Amino acid sequence: MPTLVEYKKAGLRFERLEDFSAGIELTGSEVKALREKTGSMDGARIVIRGGEAYLLGMTIPPYQAKNADKDYDPERARRLLLTKQELRQLADAEAKKGLTIVPFELYTKGDLVKVRLAIVRGKGKADKREDLKRKDAKREAARVLKRG
């Protein structure tokens, strides 16, 4: 499952509570652009409206800028394909205070493009510092083992 686009800062900013995988509705030129690893998920989020899930804030530039439609919007809302049960779970989580739904990566599964998303809780400054300390300690331990 090759990763096409990843929200790299999400792991630092959020604490994952529950993971999901969903299909995404894209145009052909958007799929081609993603396969070239263009696109950005910085600040992307998922909202549930009218019984459907939408991915907002993700940018997919035109595949060929000179051939792109004049009305092409690189940041348009993209519909996610989820089961009714998953939509209900996500809607319940979105309604709870302090929880949000964030996409972590776009990846391919066969010919399909999928989104890995999660219900998350924002981390405070202390939590972020803890994670950085843990990561530094792990890196230092690996460095010592490699030398020794």
C-alpha cells in the first residue's frame, strides 16, 4: 500500500483514539496528480454533513496546469465513502467536545485511492514535549547500540 500523501504533523499534534479507512471520490486528473506525489494535507479535516463525510482543507494541484479546467478548485470538498455504521460513529465523535476527525494519509490499494483517518484529541504542550523527549531518547538509544 504505497502512500501518496501524508499529514506528517498530525502525529505530533493529535492523539489517535480510533482509526478508519475510507474511499475518496476524486476526478481522474486528481488521481494522476496524487500518483505523482503532489498534494498537501496540512490543516486538513473531516466533517460530517447531511449523513455524508467530506474531506476539507486538502490541496491537490492540477495534474497539468495548462490543461486544467478553468473552474478547477484545488481545495474543493471531497466526499468520503464510508458505511452507515462508520458514518454514525464519526458523527457521534464529532459531536463530542474535544474530539475531531483528521486524515492521516492517502494511499493506494490496487487501483483505488483510500484515506486513513482517525478520531483524535488535540495534544497539549506538555504532551507534545513528552513525545519529543521519548523520540529523542529512542534515537539516542539506537545510536548507542549502533556504535557498541
